[in-house]
Amino acid sequence: MLRKTAAALACVGLLTGMTACAGGNGGNTAADGDTTATGDMKVAFVPKIQGIPFFEAMNTGGQQAAKDFGFTWIYSGPTTADPAAQSDVVRSLMQQRVNALMVAPNDPDSIAPLMKEAADKGIRVGTTDTDATSSVREVFVNQATAEGIGGALLDEVAKPIDGKGKIAIVSCGQTAANLNSWIDVIKKKQKSDYPDIDIVDVVYADEDQPKAVTMAKNLMNANPDLKGLIGPCTTAAPGIAQAVQETGNIGKVFTVGVGTPQAMLPYLKDGSSTASVLWDVNNQGYLTAWAGWMLAKGEQFQPTQDVGPIKGVTYNDADKTLLMGDPLILTADNAGNYNY
């Protein structure tokens, strides 16, 4: 894994007509950052990995929020799902004196000290997509409840197998708090609601679709009677579907995952994927950007609020969580309605 310092980070735009750039030899750990500059407040978002459709869609939503509310949006992340590389990006943004820093942590525990360092410098800090509960984050932007997502994943894979048979899970990062919380829900719900389903294995492919393909094929080879696969992240979901497609197991092994609409559409159409459980990712980026802007201004969240196009966003002050709402079930019939 690349563990370069901030010298290996690519340019990140700060304000219109201005950029801050650090160069270095060897491979980059951060992709070029996008900037939407419409005001003096600077809200930065560090995704788990830059360049995959999920986080690019979040960036699109964040850009729109910056235009709507009048602040500068900075999007910069690592090019691999490496906690050390992500930490380098965070350090670079701290040096740029952003007003608010929103992070989707690869490793919540390792990012916590950096968030404390940022807060000590007067930067308001929050998390999105994945929480870092041990950190000093001031808000977590949650796309949906763990019960909603994990429960929907198991329900959707149970339908075509009549609630019986062996299934396996191909996840991404082993330390990703959101994915682990969904997997915990899947395991608990299996015991209570689907006693005839057997979860034979949980494996981790990082944020690597080809690796997810290989792992899914290995699981099918090791378990010839496997009935279902769950991929609870946006690289594993198409990966497990691709594995079923390439091995000629459509209609024999059923896959469900957390995948973006356009990435999953061909698999939903040919039956290698049964359903994708997601939410409006553009809106998640929009809400993330708005939350950072609110922190930067020192304003309070309300128990319920409409945020631009997002209606009925709730806020729980006890755990400082903004919640978008219920998950969306994508099928061959509706996935084409979304452009990301």
C-alpha cells in the first residue's frame, strides 16, 4: 500500500482561480480534487476512495449544495481504499485551513486522532457514509438505518431462494463500520427470520471489484450448492453479479448488493443480480455538504428539516446523527431512472 505523505497528494482546488498543489515521485495516493467555489466558507469532503461511481455521485450532490447555499466545496480522496493514504489527504486539507471537514473513513479508529487534531485547529468535523463513533465528530450523515439496509439485503436475497439454502457475503473493507453494522443486522435477522438460511462465509475484497469477482467464484467453487451472494458495497455488488454471469450460474445463484444504478443495470437486466439496495446518493452528497456548511456557520440542526430537494431529514441530538430516510430497492424496472 502506498503510504506517501502529503507530498504525494495531487492538486486540490481551493478557490476560483487558485489551487494548492503538492508533488512527489512515485504513485499518487490522492486523485485530483474537484472544487465548486461560490463563497468564503470552505467545506471539504474526503471519500473512502475517489473515482468510483458512488463517491463521484456524492460529489455531484455536494457541488449542487455549494451552488445552492453559497460556499466552497472541496472533494479530494485517496485512489486506493488505504487508511494511511486517506489520512494524508486529511492532513493536506487541514493545512489548507478548511472551515469544515467531512470524512467517510476507511478505518474509523485510525482517523479519530486526525479528526481531534483538526478540531483542535478550529476545523468543524463530521462523518458521512461510515461513522467514527470514537472520534470527536460533531455530526454523522447517515444514509439509512443499519436495520433498514441490512434487513433489506437479506430480504431481497431470501425471496428467490424461498428463504432456504446457503448464502455468503463478499464485503469490502474489514474495518468499515457501516458495512459491519449491516452484516451484523443480516446475521441477527437470519437467525430470527430465516432459520433455514445458512451464512457459510463472510470475506473481504476491499474496494476492489476484480477481487470481489474472484472471491465470489471461489465461494461458488467451495460451495457447489450455494444459493445466494450478498455484496454490501458498491464494488462488491457488481463483482458478485459478474462472477455469477461469467460462471453461467444465472438462475442458480442469486445476488443482491449495495450497488449504484448504472453499474448494476446490466446485471439486473440479465438476472445475474436480483436487486440492489441503495438510497439517493446525489442527495447523500448534498446533505453531507449542507451539514458541513451548517457546522462551519455554528448553526444548530433541527429535529426535522427539509434540505434543498431532500424532505423530512431527521436529526437525533443524542447520537448527533442526520438521517436521510428509508433505503431504495433498485430493480431492472427502475434502475434506469437514475443517471449515476
